[in-house]
Amino acid sequence: MSSTVTTYTPQPYWSATAIADAVTRPVILYDVPSRTGVAIAPETYAELAKHPNINGIKEASGNL
């Protein structure tokens, strides 16, 4: 299993799908906006959930 932290980009969807496309292991997204300055929106999670290689999230925003 691979883990990826939200990147320092305003387009976390593109970053996460690029990583998920590039690896052969399942991916867990890690949303930690206090470190990256970017939060993953619920709508983005809904789209990312459609990717067959993205298998979960670790949410650290404190705002569920």
C-alpha cells in the first residue's frame, strides 16, 4: 500500500490521480492542510473515490 500527502498545489485531484496511475500498489490519500495549505474538498474525494487504485483517505483537517 502506498500513501500520498496532498501536494502543494491547488489541484489535488490531478496530483492524486497522477500518483495513483503511476504506481501498482493501492493508494491512501492523506489530507493534512495545516502542513500543505491545501484541503481536499468533499467533491474532490467523491471524484477520487472512482479511481480503482485509490483505496482510502486519512483525514487530518479536523473539519469533517
